[in-house]
Amino acid sequence: MKNLPTSRKNTQACRSHQSGKFLIYCQKASVCTSTAMLPHSALLLLLCVARLFAPCPALPFEQKGFWDFGMDSDIGELMKMMRDEEEGSAVEELPPPEHEPRCPFSCQCHLRVVQCSDLSLTAVPYDLPSDTRLLDLQNNYITELRENDFKGLSNLYALILRNNQISRVHPRAFTPLKRMQKLYFSHNYLTSVPKNLPSSLVELRIHDNRIRKVTEGAFAGLGSMNCIEMGGNPLQNSGFEPGAFRGLRLSYLRISEARLTGVPTDLPDSLHELHLDHNQIQAIELEDLSHYTNLYRLGLGYNHIRNIEAGSLYYLPNLRELHLDNNRLNSVPAGLPEMKYLQVVYLHANNISHIDVNDFCPLGFGMKRTFYNGISLFSNPINYWEVQPATFRCVSDRLAIQFGNNKK
């Protein structure tokens, strides 16, 4: 009997179905010959069968995001984040619905995601599926949120309302949303922080609205809140009432592109990142940063800062990254050598004309725990050939230093 022809390919994928999941195997040897082989080939046959079921190094197939939401940089991760939290959550699974959930007209519903964006809607649709986890209403003409707009959506995880015309929010509009963690409310007409936000909220984006005042207790009861983005509002320092952030344990806060003339006081002392770029801050005084000892990253670029009082940076012992670019500094801020963990300093586009040999690095050996991996000094009136090489003795690599050309 003649042997069956063998494949010329070196690999072949094999699939088996078990418990509703596909397991992928690959054959790293040539395809086995027929079982009707001559007896002297029995050993070869056994070897081929054994190789057939060797596990393949290829990763199992993973469904990607169903839609590209095309908005803030990390919105595309929402689907993955929901899956991850569901897998590790102790929340009780919902029973299967008795009938297929209804999808609002013109919207798309899939995998508990309801997409109603770019439909010229003037109000939140009725009859939203009760098992909805992500509701996308961005890029419409919605003007207000009514009391019963989200009735029955107790399992909603994320609500996307960006780029509408919302100026009014009923005080009980968010009451049904007991498990909502992410609220994207940017690019609307809000004049104040919405009231009675869900206590489960972790991330709030209300940037690019018309908020002028943040009242005392505006974020009361939001002990789980980790991130607030509220830049692009006409906020002045006087717009923050004492106690506005009371009770918050924030890690991230951005108040960029506002009308601040100084570092706001009474911000949460738990902050790891504080971004105050694109404001009108003119100086950093001694006590301005004294409450923010946990900061890892501080953004003060694109302000009008002329002076940083000596000792101001002493209160930031854990700082890793400092942005002071596009200001009006005449010298390198005092205190950088004492910052043991500082790795990145942006000082470009200032008026710095001289750099001392000890402006960045400590005198003693081993006092700095981490070397710099980025120092930007371009667009300053510095004669770089006059800077002593020892100035950058605590820099990891010479390519980490950027001088460039002076601005014209």
C-alpha cells in the first residue's frame, strides 16, 4: 500500500472545542503519514501523534473593542477595563433576561454597550436596555439630563456625554447609577459641578465647560474618586471655596487652561499628579507646595513664572517629573540637587542664561537615588559650550540633555 502524501508546510494549527472555548495547538513537525503505514514506521507514527498535541506558543484569540469611540486618549480601553473588572469582581451576575433587550431606535447595541453617538439627539433615548454597561451619547445636541433619563441602569459602568449642549442636570438624574465608575462630561455648557454624583465614581472628566466656581462639598461622598480632569474652565483661584475638595483621596488632578494666578490651596494632599499648565501663575512661593508631599509629577508649563522661592521644592521629596517649560525663569530653580528621585526636568523656552556646575546634581556621591534621564534646556539664551561637563555628572546618558537652539 502506498503512503499518503505529506504536507510541505512545517506547521499546522489544530483546534479542539472544550467548555465553550477554543484551544489552539500547533504541529511543529511534518504532517503524519497515514495510519496504514508499514510496520517499520509505527515508531515514527507515534512520534508524530505526540507532536500533534504539543501546545502552541500562539496566544488565544481575544475580541478587541467593538467600536472606536474616538475621544479622550484612553476611552478605547473602556471595553477591556469593563471585562477585567467583571472577571475579578464579586458583583452578582445578572440573570439572563426573559426577552431580548430592546435597543433604542438608530442606536447600536452589542455586548451590553449602547452606542447612540452622532445621531443629532436632543434628549437621552427611552427604553435603554437594563443590562447596559457602557452608554455612549457623545456628539449630540442634548441640552439637559432629566430625573428619569437613566432609570433602571443600575449596572452602568461608564457614561459618555462629551460634546453635547448640556447646561442643566436634575439633582436626581444620577441616582439610579449605583455602580457607575466613569463619567465623561467634557465639552458641554455646565456652569457648576453636577450634584449628587454616584459614590462609586472613580473618574470624572468635566473639562471644557463653563464652570466658574467649585462650591464647598461639591465632591462630598465621593471617597472612591481617583481622577478629576477639570481644565478648560474659566476658573480663578477665588472660584474654589474652602472645603471644595474635602474628603477626596485623589491621585490625579488637572486644572490646566484655566485662569489661575497661583497654585490653588486646599487641594487633596494625596495627589500624585497635579497639572496646572497653561494658566497665568506668576510665582511659586514658599508655602504653595507644602501640602503636596506625595507628588510624583508636577506640571507648571506655559505659565508666567518668573521666580520660584528658594525652599519651595523642599516639600516635594518624591517628585519624579517637573514641568517648568515655557515660563519666564532667569535661572535654574534652587533645590533640584536635593530631590533624590527627580528624573525629568523641563526647563526649555525660558530666559535662563547661565547654568552653575551644581544646579542639578548634589555634591556628595550617592546622595541621588536615581539619575536624570531627561533635562530639556533648549530655547534658552545659554552658551552651551560654557557649561562645565561636571554639571551633568548625575545624568544617565549625555543624550538625555537637550540644549538645541535659542528661540528667536
